[in-house]
Amino acid sequence: MARVHFQSYIGAMLTRPASTPPVTEIAYLEPALMAARLRDQRHLTLLETVMRQEHLGRWSFLACNPGESASTLEEVQRDLRAHRVESLPGLPPFQGGWAGFISYDAGWAFQGAKHPPNFKPLCPDMIFHRYDTVIGFDHLQERAFIIGPDAAKLERLLRRKALPKGDYVIESWQSNFTRDEYEAAIAKTVDYILAGDIFQANITQCFSADVPQDFDAFAFYQTLRAKNPATFSAFLDYGDVKVASSSPERLVKMEGRHLEARPIKGTRKRDPDPARDAALIAELQSSRKDRAENVMIVDLLRNDLSRIAKPGTVKVPVLCGLESYANVHHLVSVVEAEARDGLDAVDLLRNIFPGGSITGAPKIRAMEIIAELEKQARGLYCGSIGWLGFNGAADFNITIRTALFSGGKAYVQGGGGITARSQPAAEYEESLTKISRIMEAFRP
């Protein structure tokens, strides 16, 4: 791969501290195409926007061969504080740091609640890797950069041809619910709401299947990203644990002192007929049930962010805005705040995780009801994938529209927020709609 000179940084690099990472601009390619050339490297991490937009869909990141690994946020936070560097301007914001995932089930400890007993874990609570060298993509300008000391090695690896694809078909899926059982769980949730226990809860069903011995998780991800392009997609290859995600939802972003959460609540399936599709949009935007569901989670997130925000800075610039994806329309809100001095991205995660849009409100009681009705761990589903930079920035998704491969099993989950107006049959159908593109990606 030919090197493109990055002259604008030469003078700046001469005056910056030695800890500032060197920068090499390389020829721009799709992140997944570059990842295909690195897929035999250790702990491949691809954090990708497939839906290109000026703000949400501008950056993607690719990294491999980490220097260290961690299984707790305390380890990550200590290292970030010891190696803090200023952000290089004009570059993709992840310029080296830690990347990985946090499972939904880790959220019990984050909330100071007792972990539900007797649930077999589907994956580790969290895995993070330290990447001193990262490939960053600016899709708006169609430029790519290797940021960090191992540019020469990465360039050599990127000159190779992509490894051949393997098989990615999985069949014979089985849910942890029958339809009647799932509808009964929805009805029970409504009973809890009417009794005053909660305002809403997110109830899901989990489909699982055995992973064939020759299954190619990256080939599956390539198919998934084409069928269901999303703004917060990811592929992780962490040995026995692999993840393919096409999530449309951001949990939280930190940039400087600015914080942003983007909760999704309210969904309609898309229709190929433009007139019918427009009618579904109008129905979603006028739905009292969906709007109430969204507003309740916005209130929950305002409370979560206020724990670490400067007083008076929490605001909602977008309430129940429409976002359209390949398979669904969503109502999406934006909650913003300014972080108090002395608090960092790890402090932010501790206070906001797991996201309120995939628990319900109040959060701990909703999590208890979820555990009672779903009767198993969620694993990575409704957890989060993302990065924390040495420059203090961070960005994490919510792992919906996600396939987890762990312990020889594949897991795909889907569901929705339940309110007093929820109809069990409609909620069952919505849970299938949300995973339909993922299931299509597993077919020949």
C-alpha cells in the first residue's frame, strides 16, 4: 500500500511531546476491506459506521495486536490516567487507547445491585485491549490514517490480499420462549406497570444455535453490514468470543467535556411501497405509546447524566426525532451535558451503564423484572462496544442488532420496551422484526 505524505503534521510533530503518536496517512479503503486483510491478527477490533452521515457516520476505526488486555474498568482507568495525551486536531478521534466490550450482565455491579443467581454467563463480563496503534477513517473526506508507532508493520500487513471467505450459514435456531410464553411475559410486565412497580421494561427473547466447526464469523459480518447498514457497527474477534454488530444506537459519547446519549424507543417495520412506508412513519410519529416510551427513557438518561454533569448543563436538543434504517424506522432522542471537572469517560460509563433504553425505568427494578421473566443472562446483548482514548474521548454503542459467538454457540436477541399500552401479540412481532435482517444474513 503506497504511503501518502502527511506534510501538514511534520512541524507539529517536532514540537509535540514524545508520547504523542506519530501519524501516517494511507490510501483510503472501506474499513471492512482493510479488516479482511488483518483478520488473522490477534484481537481484531473493527468499529465501523456503515451508514455514512456528516455527524453520526463520519468515523471508523480498526486495530489489532494489542499490547495489553484488561477485564476491569479500574485497570483501564489507571492506564488512561497514566498515559493521557492531547488530541491531534483534524484526525479521527480515537488516536490510541482501549477498545472492547462490556456485557449487559456487568451492569448489576455498576448499579450496585445484587447479580441474579444461577444464570450461566454467555460471555465474559468485559474484555478490553490496549491499542497503541489505530487505523482511523474519515468517511466525509475519504481519508485514512495510521495513528501510532506500528505504522510500518500495519502497512506491510495491509498490502496482503484478503483471506478467503468461509461458510457463514447457521440454521436450527431455538428461542428461550415459545410465542405463548413470550406474550405471557409481556402481559406480566404490563401487570407490574399497572401495579406501580415500574414505568416500563425492555423484554427480549434470545435465539441460540450451535456454531458449525467451519463457521466464518467475519464473513457473516460482511453479509450483515450489507443487509443492515448501521451507524455503530462492529466486529470483534477475541478468540473464543466473536461479535458481529449492526447497532443503530449510541449509548454515550464523550468529546472534551461534552457528553451525548442517543436513546432509541419507538419502532416501525419498513415497507417497500413508498406510500405505505410513509404511512408507517406518520403512524410512528403520532403514536402516544411510542412517544411516552421514548420520553420516559429520556428522563432516565437526564438523571443518569446529571450524576456527573455540571449543574444546569443537561439538555435535550432532539426529542423523538425520526431515523430510518434498512429494516426499520426509529424514534431517537438526543440528551447532552457537560461533564464536571475531574471526571473521565470511565466515570461516565459507571454512572450510565447499562443504557436505560434497554432496561426500563426505574432502572434497577426493571433489571430485576427482566431477570425474572427472561430467566437467563443476556451476555453482550444490550451491553456496549466502544473505545476510550488516551486523549480522554470515548464512544460506545448499545449492542442491539448483534450476534454473539461464544462457547460454541451463536446468540441473537430482540425485543422492545413495554409500557401499559403494550399489546403482547404486537410486541412478539416487533421482536422478530428487529432481528429479521440478522437472521437473513445467516442464510445462504
